[in-house]
Amino acid sequence: MVTGVIREGEKLPSVRALASSLAINPNTIQRAYEALEAEGYTVPAAGEGDFYLLSGEAEQALIKKIAAYSQVVRLAARDYDPSHINRYLTELAGDFHRFYTACRIKGEERPVLLARLKLADTARSVLKNAMTLIGCTAPEKM
């Protein structure tokens, strides 16, 4: 996936293989899938997803940042220090901005459009959750 070896229609790697390719703990990938399912998102099963389309540098950076969310929350709780979440929010917003600047959504082929929309919506959800956790709200529009 990261190297572009996976082609359209091929099965996605297992949680362990995906974690290895992204240099992330497999438990983080599994928890991310479980968290999305708990929020009502339908997470595609292995072989049904189109995540292989998200192989750009900005897309991968955003995926890694989203996957780190649960670790940041645990660190903030362990240290009784909400500033960990503040820093994470700033970094996540920056990664999202780089993704949005580098990757077109509108006008792309449907599979790419849907994959990028999923990624953007996941980033929105994590931003909202983290802001709620520290007692902030986001404006509806700017």
C-alpha cells in the first residue's frame, strides 16, 4: 500500500501487515477500526477497501496522525496533561491542511474521491472528538 504494490481489486493487507507498512503498532490499527465502527462508520473488511488509493505522502502522513490519536489521549491521561491533546490537534490540523492542499477530492475518479472523502471525514471526526475532550467547540464555518 505504501509502496504502491497493491493494485485495484487486490485484498488489503492484514492489520499486522498494514501496521508494519505504516510503522504503527498493530493494536493502534485495530483500535482505530473498532473506534470507527463504534461511531457508526462502516469499515470495509479486508479485500473490500480502497485504501490502496491513499498512497501519497500527504495521505499517509494524515493516516499516521489519525492512528496516533488513542496513544495521545492515553499519554495525556497518564501525565494529567491536556497539552498533549492541544499539540496533537495542531499537528493534525496541519497534516489535514497539507492533505487538502496536495490531494484533489472533487473531480477525481469515483474510487479516489470516495477514499479521500473517507479520510477527510475521519479527520473531521477525530478533530471534533479531541476538541470536545479538551472542552472546545469548532465553528460550523469560517
